[in-house]
Amino acid sequence: MAQLKITLTKSPIGRLPVQRKTVTALGLNKLQSSVVKNDTPAIRGMVNSISHLVTVEEI
């Protein structure tokens, strides 16, 4: 299965609470922190909802 490298590039401060919880649920804490997740529809949906805060690379 393909994997996604998700990097937090912009701060969630001042964003909607739902977006802030999504960032935390993905395991992103500090700016420039990265996580590797499996490419599933659930993860894709989470990334799409905060696409303006993260960058995504396929591995």
C-alpha cells in the first residue's frame, strides 16, 4: 500500500477547532514535523480538510 508523508507547514493557531483537532489526530505537533501514514480514504479526507496547513508527498 502506498504511504503519505505529511508535513505541517503552517500553524493551526487561529484556525477552526475542527481543523486543530485534525492536525493533532494526524500526530502533528510542531511546525515542520512530519508523519508517515498509509494512504487510506480516511487519511486522505483528513489531509483534504487541512490541505492549506500541510504538504503531502507520496512515498
